[in-house]
Amino acid sequence: MAVDIRFDLNGNETIYTGNPSERLLDVLRDSYGLTGTKCGCKEGECGACAVLISNRLVNSCLVAMGSISNKCVVTIEGYSKTERFSALDNAYASVSAVQCGFCIPGMMMASEGLLASNPDPTEEEIRIGISGNICRCTGYNSIVKAIDIAAKDYKNAKKENTASSGIGSQKSKPYEFAPTTLAEALKFRKITSLIPYSGGTDLMVPPTCRESEYLFINNILEMRNITSDEVFIRIGAACTFTEVIENPLTPAILKEACQQIAAPAIRNAGTVGGNIANGSAKADSALIFMVTDSLLRLVSTDGERTLPIKEFYCGKGKTVLADDELILEILIPKKGIDNYYYKKVGARNALAISRTSFAGILDIDDGIIVDCATAFGAVCDVIIRYNEIDNKLIGKTLEEARCLKNEYLKAYDEAIQPRRGRVGIEYRKDICMNLLRDFLESNGI
Ligand code: FES
Ligand code: FES
């Protein structure tokens, strides 16, 4: 099905006519001849395809055309016409941060993405900023130096061409299946063949992604708020991980987990709702919602329901989300979640998928454990959360908990049955038990 999608490309109002499920990367290269954007892995792992959308760095291989209706896209070709590019270019040259033609466009876009949001980055922040860009022959140290040098000249350099004066200010009618209100989205949700597309970072990985039809829910205002009331912090399901990290209302445990999700380009696109809805046991933010016993608010044209997230999952990749429902928001209880422990074990920080992750919360009041909660991700088909085992420690003093420690660990040792995946069963089990022990010991148990 060919549709018209209006967007701004390097400062020019553009109408794309074609399949809305096509990858932005392929369209840039094949339809517009913008071959500076490179195709590497098509899985969001290498950063060669990086572009800016609404001034945020994203991997264009994981972006479907339907999601960019009315948005501003900047590629290396557009960015290279700015003063800021010249400042960066000079800085790269000054320290011989020489990259091959395959890596450098993505590195430059990542540099701009970082400096646009953080004009004075530390060395660690620079390394995180480019962590999603892989140089196959290694040359990171000089790039880090170059970005540090560029930061000094950057503030005064003009940014023109990196934001449009076209579509961004004169909104046109968006593509039909990219609604901007919840009411419209729920109406289209009745078309059950449409797959809800929020961030695209998961849906766009399979080579067959362009054959699916999507309902683009990444622009729905009601799903993009983060608010707080007496009891809950409410996170809109279409909030990206970056938006969650940047919001002052976000609890520390969720912020920390989101900061460890892959690299900036993934965090700028991936959403908490998408992370939950795919039903994956590896979903990092879902692990935090599980350990905090958060609630999900699900909506359809027939009404709404709120249920504990634990009841949302019903097997590998399976959830109870009805065909006509959407996740509207996640309700995190405010009380008792400050004393937490979180660890993610993976091959490298910027890799999206963890090998095992663990979160624990111990709420102690006046020497008594009033709540104990643990959750394990990426171990078996669903996120593990055994309330009945954790309840053994509730109501106990730390001294009593120390006496129960072996019994508690034994119960977990018997209950956790890891599945073989990228790593072996025994390895996974060892990590789980070590993290659990560390969680207890860090709390004096
Ligand atoms: Fe590798 Fe897009 S091609 S991240
Ligand atoms: Fe391209 Fe290292 S510069 S692989």
C-alpha cells in the first residue's frame, strides 16, 4: 500500500510516496540518494545509519517511514552544511581522528546528537554518547579527544539546517495510521491487523519488518506524559527511555535501568510501553515495573482496566493485551522503592540485550523489613518475580533475616530454572544467585 508521508528532510519539505513500513535508512539511500547514511547491521547495533529526528540521534534502520510523519530528519548531508559541522570537522582533523568512510558519518551524527543536548560533556559522557557507534578497527580515543575540543567552539557555531523552518512549524495532516490523539488511535486499534508501533526498536529488526502494517502510536500526547499523584508516578507508555531518564519525577531505580539500556540512539527511540508489550523476559524497564509491583492502565474504545504488571504476562512473548487495547500508562507506587539494587550483566554496555538482569528492593522501617521484592530478567521465558519467597523476609528484623538467609537463598536456588539462550544454563543460574546474595549482603543480611 503506497501512502503519502510528509516530513522535513534536511530543511526541505518532502513528500514520500510509498510503503509506510519501509525503513527510513533504505528510503534515504534508495529514494533520495543520501548515501552518506550507511547500512551496517540493520539491527541497531552499529550506528552507521545514525540520523537526527527532531534533534535526537536515532538509528534510521529501526525507523519506519510512517513514524516520521511531520517530523524533521537531518542526515549527514544536511548537517555537513552547518557551522557546527565545520567546528566538529576541524576538531576531528586536529587530532587525526581519522575514520573510514563507513563509520565517520554515524560518528559525526552521534557527536552532534551528544553536543546538542550536552554542550559540556565529560569524557565519560562522550564515551557514552558514541557508545552505539562501532568502529571495526578501533579509533575511539582520538574521537573522544576531538569531541572534547569541538565542544569549546560548538556553542557559538550556528545550527541552521539541523532544524526545519518548514513542516515543523506548519503542521500538515498526518498520515492516517499515525494518529495524534488517543481517541483516534483506539478507533484504528479496531483494525486488528495493524501492529502497534511505538519506538520501532524491536519491530524493525526482522528483515520482514516492511511486510507488516503498523499503527503508529509514537505521537499520541496522552501517552507521552509523566505525572505524579499521592500514590503513583505515572509514566506514559509512549515515553522514550531518554524522556524517562530526563524527567525529574522518574524514580531513581527506573532511571538507572533506562540509562543502561543500549546506546543513546536506541534510548531516544525505544519506549517503555513497547518494552512491556513485546512480552520479552529481557525487557529492562519491565523488570523495574515488576519489582516495584507497578500497575498497567489498559484502554480500548469499550473502556479501561488497571491490572498488576505481573498479571499482564502469560508465557513467552505472550501478554493479556486484547486485540483492541493499548497500554496507556504505567503506575509505579511511590512508597518504599528508594532502597534498591540493580545490576545488568551483558556483553557490552551498549548492546541492547542483557544476558541476565536483577533488581531488588528492601524497604526497612525502624529496623523491620516492611517490603522485600526481587525480579530476574533474561533468565527464562518470563521475568521472574516470586512474591512468596520474598515474603519470607517481610516483617523480620535484619537479625532474623540473617538467620533466614540460607533458607531464602535455597528457595530461590530451587525455583530458578534458567533457559538456555545466548549463554548456558549454569552460567545464568550462577549470575542470578550471586546477584541475589550481593543484594542481601549490601543490605547487611
Ligand atoms: Fe547498524 Fe543501523 S545499520 S545501527
Ligand atoms: Fe571504520 Fe574503524 S574507522 S572500521
